[in-house]
Amino acid sequence: MRRRDLIAISVIGSLWPFAAHAQQHKPMPVIGVLGAGSPERKGIVLNLAAFREGLAETGYVEWQNVEIEYR
């Protein structure tokens, strides 16, 4: 085996883990919303709408790139 081939194989072999790592899928971030009232109440509905609007202004849209859990 020529020296050049050995160097090429060792460089490719050392970069292989980085290529495999780049293909992993990141999980979607989750935001938890805790509330003491019913989500159907008018005030809470308005607050949640404003919350979603604020998230959208920063680039986060529910179920596209962020998940919101309501409790």
C-alpha cells in the first residue's frame, strides 16, 4: 500500500463519526404551559393567543418547530 493511500484512508476514517453525527435528527423543543383555570375561559384564550403570537414573532410556530404542552 502506498503512503498516500494510507493517509487518505486514515483521514476518511477519522472524519466518518462526524458525518454520521450530522445526520441525527434533533428533537422538537417543548414548552410547558401551566394554568389554574379552564382553557375555554375568554381571558385564558386571549392570553394563549398572545403567547402564540409572541412565539411567532421570534420564529417559533406551534407544531412546526416547537411543541406546547398545556396542563
